[in-house]
Amino acid sequence: MDKSYWEKYYEKFGEPFHPSEFAKFAMGYLSEGDVILELGSGNGRDAVFFGANGIKTIGLEQCQNVVDELNAKDFDNVEFKARDFSLPQMEFKHNHVYSRFTLHSVPEDVATRTLECTRDALDGYFFIEVRSDKDALVGKKTDHYRRFVSFEDLLKELIEIGFRIHYAHLSRGFSEYNSKFGVDNNEKDPMLIRIVAS
């Protein structure tokens, strides 16, 4: 993962803004009092949203400067930890795991390790949203690392390592890009993979 890129990005765009559409979608599976572990919480936009809706949230984020700033704000029901999200998760007591735009930010072997660590610690839902290999940016140079994921291969891997699939779609309309996010080389309405597993 491009840690230096994201450290600089969050220095400029560090304030949590409105939650992603995926976080709103995931809320339909959650109940007040649940605990969710977010893999790669970034500037906290979705973690803060979950916390505000009564979901205790633990956000794992590799950028220590971002974690320090977010924890200093003392958001309700949210705690951020500076940590590699691909490491074992057993130390964190949680029901659900939430991964938006993280699995495509790491090499395939790290993504596989993340799936296995999630399986071993999960007793609720695993929410995944990730860029697909149908993205218009495939094969093009971009400003940070992206690995474009095959929908069929990801589903097959999840099932083979023991997950049950509850929802799985490959579609546009899941996350239309807004230029205020400040990330260059983005497709306006990318073809994304959205999965809910347990």
C-alpha cells in the first residue's frame, strides 16, 4: 500500500465528510450495539457514521498521523488503531468486518491473508466493496497503487476459504466519484464489486 501517498492525502483531506453509499448499505445489516471492525478507515468518514448510528466501531488505519488526529476528536462509539489491516484480528472483539476500497490497495497475497484473518475472527457479516477488473482505469497509469479484482475470482476465493455469500453484485452506481475527494485518475462511475459474506 502507498503509505506515503495516503499520509499526504489525509493531511489535505483529513476531515471526515459524508459517509459512503456502501456504509449506508451496510447499515441495513447492522443493529444498534453491534461492533464493527473497519479495515483501512482512512479519514474516518464511514467509521464516524457507524458510531453515530450506535455501532461501536474500531477503525484500523496504517497512517499514524491520521489515527492520532481522529482519536483526538473523541467521536462517539469509535476508536482508531494504527495498524496493518492484513494482520490477525483476533485481539479485537467484534461482530462484523467492513472493507471498502482496501482489498484492491494491496497485492493479491496480502488480500488473501486479509480474507483468511477475517474468516478466523468473524462471527457476523463481512462487507466488501472493491474495484473490479471492468474498471476503465485497468492498464492505465494512476497516481497510486490499485489492483483491479476479478468478481468471479474473488467470489470463488471467498467460498473456497469458508465464507457464505449473502449478497454479491458487480455494478456501476455504487460509488460515483466526487472531485472534492481530491484523488486523481478516477473513473466517474466505476464498475465495483459489492459483497456481503459471513
